[in-house]
Amino acid sequence: MQVSTITPAESGSAAGSDVRAGKYLAFHLGREEFAIQVLKVREIMGIQDITAVPQTPLYVKGVINLRGKVVPVVDLRLKFGLPAIDYTQRTCIIVVQVHGSDGIAALTGIVVDEVSEAVNIAAGEIEDTPDFGDGVATPYILGMAKGKGKVKILLDIDRVLSSQDLDGLKNLMQ
């Protein structure tokens, strides 16, 4: 599997009046398509050996060695409450830089079913997250991008991995 690194120069900048507009990396979890801002992506790699760490939540698959740095890996399917599946040749680890509530940045790998494309999303293609009613909080969703007859769920990766998750992962790394 080929390893890709995305540099800030390739990531583009937010355009238009909507700060959510810009370049996103789209990926699949099951039949659904999600996207995260390319500026958060540090690397995309094929699935590799993940060292399990005892007494971590089920969605924390363990850690990988990324050029001498130990990076925690979270299975996004399990984090979102989707059923686990066997990893395939299309399964990828997206290494993202996330910021906790303390403002400190940390690298974290997220396992996704398949990376599909890097896409520019204009402000006019983004709608606010619908209200799903009382008791359903979706602060980790930036909005919904419409295009080509499909909807991409735009994720705020800093909020997908809550401050509590990040603190737990940081403690795991110490």
C-alpha cells in the first residue's frame, strides 16, 4: 500500500464566507460518506499491525509506530457505534492532528473503511446539521455537504475525539 503525505500547501484554504468551505478528505464508513478538513490530515496509510493496549475502550485499537513516534489508533466505526468488520486492502489509517481542550495538538490515527477522494466543498454546498431532537447531540458534525446526489457528513475531528478521549489517549502515550 502506498503512503501519502499531504502538505499544508496542498490543503488549500477556506473560501467564501462560510469557514467550513474548503478542501476535505472524503472517506467511507459502511455506506455513509464522511469528510474531514485536509488541514487536519498528516498522512494516509494502509492498515498495518496495531499493538493492542490493555484496558482501553473498544474503539481504541491500540498504537502504531509512525517513524519512531508512538501514535494511538481509534477505529471510527466503533467510535460511532457501527458494527465491527474485518479490515480489507481498502481499509486505511488516516493520521490526523487533533487539539484537545487544553489546546495541545496530538497525532491520532483513525481507521476508516476506505478513503475516496480529496474534494473542494464550496460554501453553497454546505447546510447546517439538522436538528435530530432532544437528547441527540451532534457537536462533532460541522455540517452536511450536498453534491452529486449524495450527502457527505463533515466532521470536526477535534470534537469526534472528545477532550476526555484525548486526555485518555495522552495518558496512554506517557
